[in-house]
Amino acid sequence: MKARSLLAYSHSRWVAFFVALALGLCLPYAPLSADAGTTAVSVSAPSQPVASGQQFTISIVVVPNTDLCGLQFNLHYDPAFVNINSVQEGNLLAQNGATTYFNPGQIDNQAGTLTGAFGVITSPGQTISTQGTLAVITFTAKAQGGACPLGLSNVIVGDIAGNSIPVSVEEAGVTVAPGRGQVFNWWALSVILGLALLLIGATVAGILLRRRYLLSRALEGNSRGRRA
């Protein structure tokens, strides 16, 4: 019973620690250099360009180096190229049937930031040590084409005792290409309008020439009648 109580206390201490982090009560995070002794947190993004107006997803992937109980992160991106639609929990913390609490964070599509996203295992005494996805983020590509960076900051990983674990961070990016369909539609519309104007002009010119011809014949007929 005492061991179980200690385990629950450690876990509740970690949860409180993580909530404090989410509320901004902890020291700013300083990125660590990557090495074999760290838990790796990376952004997995589409390798192929995404078209204007297209929805796509990225994943925050975690490869644990030791048992962990929760994580938090911020994401920054260029709002000229993409907007975030939603943030959903991945499969990382729910492994082995664990119950979890996930906070999707605050989306600011004007500043290009997702802040305060975190997840924590709430099953007493349970941890995970297997690779998984912490969060799945859905974006929509905007009209402007170009390379959009997807960067991580304030990445903190915690163990069951509420201690932070060394991490290595790998960022990514996505390329937004102008929608081909949209470009084609404007080109096709221009061609159609041009042809329509030519057709209208030719029709009007034909009608005017026909009327002029008929008027000329009528005048010529009148002139012959008077002579006779």
C-alpha cells in the first residue's frame, strides 16, 4: 500500500509539474544538441508540395530514450503560407491502454504559432518508452506559394517523477505550390471571354454589313423605279 501511495504521489506530482509548465510557470526551454542519450522529438511533414487550398497533416513524432510520462511543445510556422485547422492527440501516450489528458494548445493563425500544447498520462504509475505520435496537426495551404518552415520550441519531456528528460529536436518544412486548377481556371476564363467578345464583335459586324447591303439594294431599286 505504501509503495502504491508513493507511486500515485509521484505521478500526481508530475501532473502538477506539467500543468505548471503549460501555464507558463516554468523556466524557458533551451534546446539541447542531439545525441544518442536524448529523447528525439521531430516534425513529420509531407515531402511533396501541397497545392493551394489543400488540407494536409503533420505529426509530432517522439522516439523515447527512457520511460516518459508526458510532453509539451510549441510550434511556429509562416502564416503567409498555411493556417492550422485543428490539433488532435496521437497514439504516443495512450499505448498499453493508458488514460491520458491532452491539451491542443492555443492556435494563432495571424502570428503563426501553436502554443502550450501538451499531453500527459493520467494512469497512476504508467509510463511509455516506445516511439509514437504525440499530436496530429491539420493545416490548409493558402494561395501564396513557397517554402514554409515548421519549427518547434519549448519542447519539454517529463518522467514519472516530474523530472525533465534531455531532448533533441528536429524541425521540418512544407512547400506550398499555387493550385494548378486555380491557375487553369483563370486562363480558361480569359480565353472564353476573349472568344466570346470576338464572336459578339463578328456577329454585330455581320448584322451591320447585312443591313447596309439591304439598304443599298433598296435605294438602288427605288432609283430604278423612278427612272422607269
